[in-house]
Amino acid sequence: MKYIVVLVVCFLGAQAVKEDDITYHFHNRTTSNYEIKHNQLNRIAGFDFTKPSFILIHGWHSASNSPFDGEIVKALLKEHDVNVIVADWSPIAKDIYIVVKFNVPTVGKYVGYVINNITEKYGPIEKNLSFVGHSLGAHVAGVAARYLGNKPDLIVGLDPAFPFVNIKDENYALCKADAKFVQVIHSGIIAGIHAPVGHADYFPNGGFIQPGCGINIECYHKRSHYYYAESLKNNKFCAHSCAGYWKFKFGHCNDSKTSLMGGYPVDESASGKYYLDTNSKSPYGRGPCGSFGDDISKKEESNQRDM
Ligand SMILES: *[C@@H]1O[C@H](CO)[C@@H](O)[C@H](O)[C@H]1NC(C)=O
Ligand SMILES: *[C@@H]1O[C@H](CO)[C@@H](O)[C@H](O)[C@H]1NC(C)=O
Ligand SMILES: *[C@@H]1O[C@H](CO)[C@@H](O)[C@H](O)[C@H]1NC(C)=O
Ligand SMILES: *[C@@H]1O[C@H](CO)[C@@H](O)[C@H](O)[C@H]1NC(C)=O
């Protein structure tokens, strides 16, 4: 019975999705928020695909005008001369969660088609392509990447969605085979996946709850994109390679390999799990790697008082 219900929901959900439901918003340093549909690709002839490109994909109950996209587009273009394409799938993402989850493969496929069609028309956007996806958008990015002729260079998964997502189910879940490098920032319990799914997985404040959020699951989940946006500007998110958060807290990983979380280009030498603490409000980063010692422990004390 359970399976029948799931199948019916799946069927209804899949039926509802049209390619037209996704709008692509293009941004570069001189043009902002230029909207096109999948069948209007001739309108982006002016875009410079010799520059790196970023595809941003929001999550459930979100849209291209959310802080996720706004903050990241702003930070990216301020620091880097790149093309940014925000895939707005809000007409699909606004449905109930389980329906939206079942639509991830279809949305991913459509996004993949558009990138392929752009590549056919204007040359290889795939040459230096990064995806940044939040929540279910991280899984959409993973699926979209599988439709491309070449693997994208990078997928940044910002707290990839956890509910009803089986990380072993390739139809739905972001995995490290989806890009040459997959970096994941885990920030929230319940809403976000806690298991490592990338080449490098970062767990700010342990990755379950975030300081300054009180008891607010949505706030924990969204923190990943604020951390990422900040890391693009001035990366002070130094993390330590460690087996777990309490080991990190007790200083067992003080001498382990360090890596900066987020940023662009990302630290592709990183591998496995990394832990770090952040401040409870912006600026969240506590210092670049190499500045550990007295400085950091004082900041930690003042942060404890903030909480
Ligand atoms: C941004 O895109 C427009 C086309 O929409 C193009 O004319 C312009 O040169 C681009 N600017 C940069 C900085 O690449
Ligand atoms: C281009 O897009 C269309 C649908 O809009 C799709 O059927 C086709 O497969 C796409 N081309 C590639 C190479 O993915
Ligand atoms: C992609 O862009 C990054 C950052 O600008 C650069 O370091 C890298 O060499 C580029 N890779 C390719 C294949 O162009
Ligand atoms: C680890 O580093 C912190 C911060 O510098 C320090 O307070 C702590 O004593 C160190 N722990 C160990 C076991 O070295």
C-alpha cells in the first residue's frame, strides 16, 4: 500500500513538470537577471563562454530571488569575472516536499539539456563549469551533471536535502561521481544530509546545529549558503581534517591537515571530512588557515558569550 501511494505521488508529480516551468536567469558583470526559457537560447549570444560559468540551483520552497541566489550571485560576480546562470524552478519547487523530491530527476534532466543545448550552440560551457545547489537543488545539480558530455569541474552541495533521499539511490542523490570535484557543506540536522557524499565534506560547528540560530532547523539549513557566500569574498573558514566533531573539539585534530571551506577555486587537494567552528553572526569565518593559536581561542570565548 505504501508503495502504491508513493508511486501515485511520483506519477502525479512527474506529470506536472514541464520544461517551461524552469526559467534561466543570466548574470555577468554588466548584465543582470536576463531571463530566458529553454527554447530561447539564441537570446544569450552575447555571453562569454570562454569564461568560467556557474549554475545555481535553489531548493524546495525557494526561488531565484531568494537570499541563496542573491547573496551568492553578488559575491561571485564581485570577486570573479564569470557567467552565472540561476535556474529558477520555483513553479515546481513550491509543491509539497515529497512531490518535489520525486521531480528531482526530471528537473535535473531539463537543466542538463539546456546546458547541452547551450554548448551545441555556442561552444563548450562545460569547459569550466561549476554547479552550486542548495538542499534539493544540490541533488538536481548532481542529476543535471549526468546528462553532460563531460563531467563539470565542480559541484558545491550546500546542505543537500535529507528527507526521503536515499544517498545510495543514484536517481535522486548527489554523489561524488557527478563532477570532477564535489565539495559539500553540511549545516543542518533533519533538513540536510549528515553522511559524507562528496570528495570533501565540511561540517561547520559539527554540521547539526548552528550558533545564533536557536532551535530553528530552517536556519541551520540555510546557514550553508551564507557561509558559502562569505567564503567567496574573504575565505576565513579554516577547517581541520578529522574523524568527528568531538575529536576536533577536544583538540585531537589540532595538527591535522587544514583546508579552506568553500571559496573559488575550491581546495581540490582536500579529501574526507573537515570540521571547523564559526561565529554566530556575520562575519562567520574565524580566520584563515595558519592563524591558529591565541587569536582563535580568544574569538572562541567571545563567541561563546554571544550565544
Ligand atoms: C555580459 O553579457 C552581455 C550579453 O547579454 C554582453 O554583451 C556583455 O559583454 C557581457 N559582459 C561581460 C563582462 O562579459
Ligand atoms: C536540447 O533540448 C531538448 C529539449 O529542449 C532536448 O530534447 C535535447 O535532448 C537537448 N539536446 C541535448 C544534446 O541534450
Ligand atoms: C577554471 O577556472 C579556474 C578559476 O578561474 C582556473 O583556476 C582553472 O584553471 C580553470 N580551468 C579550466 C579547465 O579552464
Ligand atoms: C588545540 O588547539 C586549541 C586552540 O588553539 C587549544 O586551545 C587546545 O589546547 C589544543 N589542544 C590540544 C590537545 O593540543
